Amino acid sequence: MSHSREPIGFAPPPIDEDTIMAVERVLRSGWITSGPELVAFESEVSDFLGVKWTCCLSSWTSACELTLRWFGIGPGDEVLIPAMTYAATANIVLHCGAKPVMVDVALDDRVASLEALQSAFSSRTKVVMPVDLGGWPVDYQGIADWLSSSEVRSVFQPTSQNQRELGRPLFLSDAAHSFGAIYRGEAVGNHADVTGFSFHAVKNLTTAEGGALAFNLPSQFKLADLQQWFKAMSLHGQTRNAHEKTVSGRWQYDVEEAGFKCNMTDIQAAIGRVQLAKYPAQLKRRRAVAERYDAGFQGQDWYASPPLHNSERTSSFHLFQMRIIGFKSEQRDAVMHALKERGIATNVHFIPLPLLSLHKDRGERLDRYPTTERLFNETLSLPIHLQLSDEDVDWIIAEVILAIESHL
């Protein structure tokens, strides 16, 4: 390790003094669970995204599992997901007793293509849940148009009231990485029926743990009904939350369904509010770091750029996933070790689902997804965060080039 530099972490959370002061303020207020801070945070996230309502919960996982349950997903149903994603995408499908059906990803975009989703569609498909990997949006309009087509509607077999109301598979976007990404001039969150974001500790905007849902359902789904159901079901099905029960004469509540416990607290919301106010400037800095990396690796014949922006899409720059063309995972891992010795933390996103024991035991094999397998071998995620200076980025570039060329 270089003794002239401090080690560079992979994704330290952007916690500053303003954030600490906001948490202290909430702690001193005497109200720390779901309350006024959460209401304000949901309103501010909605304004940032340009949507009517955002439901903030304890995690992406709980938020999107609630969405599957709202849509009536259960045994016999299938949910389309990419093979290249984090375990949570498949786990929530299994929690509901349904089957995650995996598709391969595209080499350049690294996300599930419309063609791959179409090839896996069947009469049992109830939800299509693609993933915005690294912050890069999927083809939202293409997927939405396909799901609304007469061809899909004629095959769809609804088994719940909400499925009958929609009349087609639900478009649930796994946008855990893409808060702040842009698709066709609008923030991600405006295109799928429901979009799930993550505010986990390593995400661009963090509430330590947390997540959010943005809704873009057809008009027959009334916003007031959605608000009532999701808020109640995040609190054991209770029809009034703790803050509402403090109002004189309103302590009584009912429980109509067996709900869950996945509400967001005011402590978490306070962290999010401070960060959201600074987020546009932070996105610009993340973009600058990503573009500096990309420019620094241009000219290396083994380098392939990650998707960052084009005329239709702009990433949230959550990850910088470089491709080392022709590498095997053993070479990539050796490069990671060499960089760690120099004080540079790196990562891989992700171990493909078919390599995990859970899915191997279900009969999955990685060779069914050749592009996913190739990307797993060739990709390396470099640090991209607000603590990096331009000098840090240039040093990382030089060290990465040296490490890769030592292992070609």
C-alpha cells in the first residue's frame, strides 16, 4: 500500500455536519418514528421526481415486496427479472411463493432488453421487473408499450382484483441504483407503473436503510386508495399510524389485513431531507468523476466504457463499471487484490443469480445467460463518491491501468 495516501473506500456514505445536526434535531424533538419528517421527505422526493406521491419505507426490498403483494402475486405466477442483479430482486418473488424467471442482459447496456423480456413472457407472467444496473435506465417506453399491447393483454390471465383492473402484467421497475437518472427528459419514476428506489447506506442518496416507491399507475387506481393500503400494510395493517393516533379522539384503529412492519422513521427521513437538498449538485460531481474515469481509460484496447449518457438516457452514476475485454474472473480478482494492496477498494456488481446456491438448487445454470457470464468475468466497479478529488481519480486510473496490464 502507498504510504503517501489514505486508503480510498469504495462507497463511503455522504454524511456531513448538516446531516448529523438534522438527526440530532429529530432526536431532541421527542418524535423519532414515522411522523412529520417522513411526511415532509415524501413530499420533497415527489417534487424532485415530478410525481404525485412517493411512499417511503424501510428498504427497497420491503417496498417492492409490498408492491408484489398488492398486485396479488403468489404460487403459480412468474416475474421476469435479469440474471445480473442483486439477490433481493429474486428474493421478494420467492417470498410471495412465485417463480423468478431470469433473462440475459445486453452487452452494451448491461440491462435486460425488450427482446429478452419478450422471449421469456408467458401466460403465467404477472410482473415484469427489469433493473437499472449501475444507474443506467432500461428502455422504459419500449417495455411499457409492449406490456400495453393487445398481444400481451390477450395472453394475460388475471387472478386478483388489481390484476383484473390493470388487465396486463405490472411494470415494476427495480430502480434501486437509479434515483436521479433521466429517461427521455423525465426523472426515472415517471415511466413504469411502480418504481422502487433504494436509500441503502451505499446508495447515492442514503437514509442509512430505506427505500421508496413512485407510482405511475393508470387512472382507475385512485391515489387515496394506494396511500391508504401501502401505509397501513407497512404498519401491520393498522389504519392509523402512531403520529395520527396522538390527535385527540383518534386513538382507535382497525386492522383489516395482516400487514408487515416496514415503515420509515423520522430519523431516516431527516437524513434523506438534508441529502436531497444537495443532491442535484452531488449528481453533477458523480457525473464529473465518471466522465473523468472514462476519458482516462480511452485508448486502452482492453477497455469498454460503461453506459453513462446518450440522447435518450442519463445515468445516476451510481456505479462506474468498467469492462476489461477478454478478462476471466480470476484475472479480475487478481487486479482487485493488487488495487487493494495499493489502498484502492473495488467491487463487482454482481455475482449473477445463477451462481448463488439458492438458485443453483432451483436448477439455474449460468451458461444459459452467456452475456451475464461474460460481464461477470469482465466488469470491475471502481470507487465513485463525493470524497474523491480529481487527483484521486487520476491516481486510481494510473493504478488500474498498471494492475490490468500486469495481469493481461
